[in-house]
Amino acid sequence: MQTLTAKSFTIFAIPATLLVASFLVLPRVTELPPGRLEILCILPYFAAALGMGLSIHFHRGRAFYVFLVLAVSYWSFRAFLKGEPTGISATVLYQAVCVLVPFTITLFSLMRERGIATVAGRLRFAFVALQALFVGWAMEPGHVAVQQFLARRFVESRFLDSLLIPQPAIPVIGIGALVIAYRACTRQSPVDSSLLGVLAAFVAACNGIGTGYVTPVFMTAAAAILSLGVLKDSYNMAFRDDLTGLPSRRALNEHLTWLGRRYTVAMVDVDHFKKFNDTYGHDVGDQVLRLVAAKLRGVGGGGTAYRYGGEEFTILFPRRERKEVLGHLEELRRTIADYEMRLRGDDRPDSTKEGKKFRSGARGRGVVSVTVSIGVAESGGALRKPAEVIKAADQALYRAKGRGRNAVST
């Protein structure tokens, strides 16, 4: 299981920024001309429709159905509520939506991506439709037990009494926020982190249902947050290697287009990787690549590691000369060579801490180590184009291999 660190929470930066911006914009909304206020009231529909279009284009089924839930919820508020809910039907509708939508968002955060028009996608649509039918059923007279539960007050509290959100929704929102936050931090998924922002924006929209234009502002914010999450997630798929988590070769090529004249490139290759794969299998080979990637990610000197292809990696050092990075690369080479990796089996613990104990204990059989060869080249002189610098680093890499591997060569 991935350890939660302060860096894990950076994925919430975009949702948090949009939420803060929505709160800051809210006082100025009433100053808009009447025509623009009318547009604001229908803006959540456009935002949700745009998000659904993006979800279809990028095959993001979870996001698609959350957009659908947001659009239907906002429509129900506009159709049945005029400000704060009054009357049995409107009150039950409002209370049920406040409970069911956070529950649905949390549930979708726990699901895997299964597409939109697939069997799993149709089942999710049926699940959303059943919720809508339940709300309609609960609004009808005679269903006293459900109506009383939705209106129930479990705790006497001034703070809770000041909220319009019904008390049965509070634990659903709180538990949902914790679950989504944990999933987002451990998976580092932009869609999951945006779902937490969607939940927060939806709660703000519901609690402000009777105050000015709070609901359309935060419903629009919810759709915008999720749309950016879909775009960011799709960007990561295009520019980030799925196996190692490093930026991909495509990201490297894009970085090289706007890089300055002064930089150093290191090409890194895992020694005897094909033989290692043939001996231990591709699953173990994948473990090795992830291990090497983790070590490359921690290289000093301001370097950024990329998955170049196969067992080959690239480290880019902007504004660095070759002599400035050689020490860091030599330290990296030693770190990888000295690391003993126990082949992952059914009895190997998942946690890093327990894994270290396991490697050092009596059951430390099946330990292997790998080495890397590194070729280094810097820009300047005859090497003016990035492709020429990479080629020179690649040639230096072959010289390192020719010297017996497990070496750094220039």
C-alpha cells in the first residue's frame, strides 16, 4: 500500500482552487445584469453536458454518470424547489438528494473504470435510475417512515441546526469525504481527487439552496472540477508511463521543445534485462522496472526521469553541465546496484515497512539485484539539437556497456 505523504495531497490543488474561487466570486454574482443571471441559472446544464461529452470522448464512465447525477439533481431543484424547500414533496426531494448524491459519488470513487456503454456502464445507469425512482416514490404521500427518517435529528447542536443539510446526510458526506480523499491519495488519480471537490461543491450548493445564486455557482463549479479531472487524467495517460508512473517519452519530447540551450541528458539502461526476463518471467521484470523507476525518481541535481522505452530511461537535467551531475548519477548507480530486491511472492508483505523487515529476516531467500549502465552527454558545441544530445548520450551508454556494464560513461 502506498504511504501517504504531504506530496500526495498536491492532487487536490485544482479542486481546492476552484472551490475557493467560487466562494470569492459569489458576492459579486448579484451585481450581474439580469440577462447574465439567467444564463448563470442554466450554466450548470452546459457545464455538465460538456463534461459528459469529455467523458464519452475519453471513455470515462465513472465521470459520465457523476455528471448525469449532477445534472438531474440540479434539474430537480429547479423544477420542484423555489428557494428553501417547503411542503412535504419538496422537502423529501431535497433531503433524499442530499443523502443519495454524496453516497453515489462515494460509491463511484470506489469503482473501477468500466466504460459507458458496456454491461457495467448500463448497470450503473440502472442504479442511478433506481435512485431517481426511489426519490419519486418517497415524495408521494403515505411513505411516512422514509419521510420521518430523512427529517430525523439525531443530535441537538447549534452548528447542525444552522445547516440546511438534513442530519442523515451528514455521516454520509463525512464518511464519503474520508473514503474519497484516501482513495485519491493512494491512487494519485485526478478523477478521484476531483470527486472530492465535486462532493464539497455539491454540499455547498445544497446548503445554499435558499440563498441567492449559491446553487448554480457551486453546481457549475462541481462540473468544472470534474471536467478538469477528466482532462488531467487523460493527459496523464498520454504523457505518463502506466507501469512505472514516470513521464513517458512523449512527455520528454515535449519538454525538449522548450528547453533552453544548457542541459545534460543521461540515458539509463537496465543491464542484462532480457536475460533477467527470460529467467524470472515478465512479472518480475515489471517489478525491476518499477524499482529502477523509483530510484531514478529520487535522483539529485534537479534531474527529471522519463521512461524512454523498454528497459531504457532518460534523465534530463535542465541548466546543468555534465560535470555538475556526474556525482549524482554515480550515486544513483551505486544505490541501484546495492539494493537487494526480494522477488514478490504470495507471502511477501504489501507494505514497504514490512517488506524491509522481510528482506532482512530469515526468509530472505529469492533476493536478486540489478545494475544499470548510464551514458551522459551535455548540450553545446556540435550538439545543438536535442536529438543530437540524446544520440550522444546513447553512444556513451554503449561505451559504459562495453566497459563491463554497471558504469557511468561520458
